[in-house]
Amino acid sequence: MIKLTYFNVRGLAETSRILLAIGNEYYEDFRYPLNIIDMATHNMEKIEFDKDKSDGKLVKSLNKVPFLEVDGQIIPQSKSIERFLAHRFNLMGSSNIDYAKIDSICECVRDFKDMYQPLRKLEGSEKEEEMKKWFSETLVERLELLENNIDSSDFSINYNLSLADIVLFTFITEFFDDKESAMKATETTPKIRGVVEHVGRLERVRKWIETRPKTDF
């Protein structure tokens, strides 16, 4: 039995949910209610989560979500969950080198996300200017460098679907508020764009996106 616990948003759990959809795995998609009071300041009400935390029910996940429960064992940390599921569904390549290359692409994407996060805290004209620069210059440059490590316009590594493909897909199509600008940033990286479009055409991915709960982010 598998249970994925997170808030009722896409956020840090959505890559794992897409992996579970691709693996056609039955699981419990447990979602704590999240009431957004002020998105700009990340002021959110999470009564049920806070109660379970205070009652000591979340200690094995270090009082954080997401976490995955598999046969009574708790796996915290979103990236560890993703790698566990990728292994389960044979999405980590066929050799140790494949594994390392797939993992490195995922870590590059994590670096890109870390670079972007401070921009979200900016305000007014400064934020507008920095966001424009990010999507027209910085992200383009980062993707152009990463393009050198992508094998083809269908698959990041070799000739099989992998975690790297799913991570690139969720990064470009899910992570940013301005999804149009994120996709536009892939215009000079045809292999990365091809991988993203290929994942988006997968039947199980399309079905999940069409039927998943509608959330704010």
C-alpha cells in the first residue's frame, strides 16, 4: 500500500504524482486542506496539518510534507520520493552511468529553481524587470548549457523515458507562474523542448492532468 501525503496543491508533490500516474500505481493521494490567506507573504492556514504536527503524527517526516508511506515505512523529502518511485518504475536508466546522468539533470533543474526563488520575493517594477530578464536571458542561458547533456528530442538519456524527462516537464510546465514565458525560453533548446512535449503527449500524463484536482498552485 502506498500513500502520498502533501497539501491540496501541486507544489513539491506533483512530480511524484505524475510518476505514479506513469507507473499506473494505485495509491492514496492524501491532501491536507490549505487555506491561502495572502499568497504574497505565504500566509496560509493549515489547521489539520498543524494539529497532526502538534499531536506528533508527523515526526518520521520531520514534521514536513510531502512524505511517502510504503508498507508502513515513511520516506520524507520530495527528491528522495521521486528517486524511489523512478526506481520502482524503471525510470533511472539501465546502468550506473545512466543513473548518474539522469540524477545530474535533476540536480541541474534544482539549481535553476534555487536561482529563481529570490525573484519571487521582489516587488513592483524591480520584480517585473528581473522576471523579464530571467525568462529572456538567465533561464535561456541555463537551458542552453543543459541542452549539451540531453541525448535527443524524445528522451534525455538514451532511448527510454526517465526521471530526468519528467523533471524537465514539470519544471517547464508546472513550476513557474508564467508558463508561457517558461515554454518560450526553450525556443533555442530543441532537445529540451522536444522532451517536454514528448512527456506531455503520454496518455497517462495527459489523463492525470485532465482529471487531477484543480488547485491554486
